[in-house]
Amino acid sequence: MIGSHTLLHIFVRWLEFMGLMTLVGGLAFQSLILPPSLLSRQDYPIIERHFRRVQAGSLVLVALTSLADLILRTLMMSGSGLATLGFALPLVLRNTHYGTVWIARISLLGLLGIAWWLRLLGVAASPRFTRTSFFAASLVPLTTTLSGHAADRGDVTVPVLIDWFHLLAVSIWTGGLFTFGFVLKRSLATPSMEDMVQGLSSIARPFSRMAAGCVAVFLATGLYNSWLQVGSISALVDAAYGWTLLVKLLLVGGVLIIAAVNRYYFLALLLHRSGRAEGLIFRTIRRFTRMPQSQFSRFIRLEWMLVVVALACSALLTQLMPARHVRHLEHLKSLEHNGGHPPAHHTPTPMPPSTQR
């Protein structure tokens, strides 16, 4: 049975994942897909303002959830209440692996906050500066990996690298898609922005290619992580971790199906009716924003609902013992019950959700 403390931790991690996806994906979109040269000098500041709003919100969300995560983990490690939190927090930050990783994470967020402020002042607005910000943001998911299940075997290991790539791929894909939709929606609400939206339509193809690459990396690394944390088919169905993973995989499958329908059916249908590809994305945007109840809009909303629920499953997985460890503990208990004595190196280390490092 999941307690209230664990439920709160799951909620915090869920919010953290959503903020992280938006932060990394938004900067990836701005630095890799939408260079300033694509828009006029009058249009780019408007888009830049929308980007800053998204990035500011995601930075604040990741910072607040990181602070909440530190408090919750400190309470779990100390085993005491809020009364001793002021004494326990410095100990956790100075003397634990998690504390070291957390300080690195907050430092990165601080640098990103400074970069955001400099761009607001107009001191640093070059594409190179934006790419540097994206590089710094891409290290934030690494701190998530280093404080999770993937780091159980050590910091400099293949599982850590694979899990980091997994988080980066899903962040760039889903966060970039959210940023694209957010910016376009705000832009369409601005008078005399049709020329700008027509310019933005030219990014559809490179964004589609980037998303396809991210999906390929996401699926490959996700399968590796699943095998690493589960180990066998029987473990997949015998533990809560396995069942949660199955639900997440079903949700991800649904997201991929809906994305494929949106890309290869709705847009292709519009192309067929128009008879040519010129202005396709622009006409699609104008048509479907005028028809909010259309099938296309419902599919988009359903896709995002599935993404949000899948992130909730990911948050739950961080608080569950991996199925492979559950089976190992059951094996050791069976040996003990039958009078066996496992070798010393098989003695398990308690590993409830990634909070003991």
C-alpha cells in the first residue's frame, strides 16, 4: 500500500518531469529548429517573448519541485519529522551522493536562470548563446538519472548513459512539440501575424525529422531500461513495477499511434484536397484553429493527455522497487526459509525507490 508521503513524492516527480520536458524541449526547439534568420526582425522578438515565458515557467517549476524532492528525501533518510529538517538538510547536502547531485542540479538551473535574465535584458541574444543554454539544460536530466535507479551500479556506467539519452530524447520530442503548439497558438492570437506563421510552417519538416530521431532513441533506450530493471517476463507480471511499466508502454504505444495518424492521415488528407504542398502547414493551422471541435484537435488533446498520464507512470516507477530486485529478494528469502545461506555478496541492500543514495 502506497503511503501519503510516497503519493506526495510521486506527485512532485510528475510535476518535475513535465517541467523538465518543457525546459529541455523548448530550448532544443529554439536552438535547433527555429533560428532567428527564419523570421523578420519584427517577428522574432514576438516569438522570443513567448519562448521566454515558457522557459521561465518551466525553470520555476523544476526548481520548486527539486526543492520539494530534497525535503521529501531528507525526511525519508532521517526518519524524523519537520522539526529536525533544518539540522538534517545540511547533512544530506554535504554527506550524501544525492546531496552532491542536487547541488549540481540547482547550479545548472541557476546558470539557466542567469542566461534567461541576460536574454531578457538583450545582453546575450545570439543563436550561439541559445545553443549554450540548451547544452546546459541537457545536463539537468543527467542529474535526474544520477539520483535514480540507473545509478544503482555506479555513476559512470552504461545504464546511466542510456537513461540520460532516454530522458533527453523524450524531453526534446514531447517538450519541443508542446513548445511549438504553445508558440503558434499565441502567435495566431496576435493581429497581422499570418506572414510570420507562414514562415514558421517551413520548420515542420526539420522538426518532424528531429522528432522521428528522438522517437527511435526513446524506444531503443526504453527497451534497454525495461530489460535492465525487469529482467524477465515473469518478473514483469509479478511485481507492481512490472505492471506499472506495462501501463506506461501501452500509453506510449497510444501516443505513437496518434502521432502517426496526425502526421500521415490528417495532414496528407489536407494535402490531397489542396492539390499541392505549398502552405500546407499554414493552412492546416488556420483551418483547425477555426474548428476547435474537429477530429484533428481531439486527437491532439488525446495525445497530450496520454503523454501526461505516461509521465505520471514514470513518476510512480521512480518510487517502486525494480522488478529484478523484487525477484532477487524473494529468492534470498526462499533460501533462508529452506535453511540455505546465500553468499555474503548476495546479501541485498535495501533499495526501495531511488531514495537511498
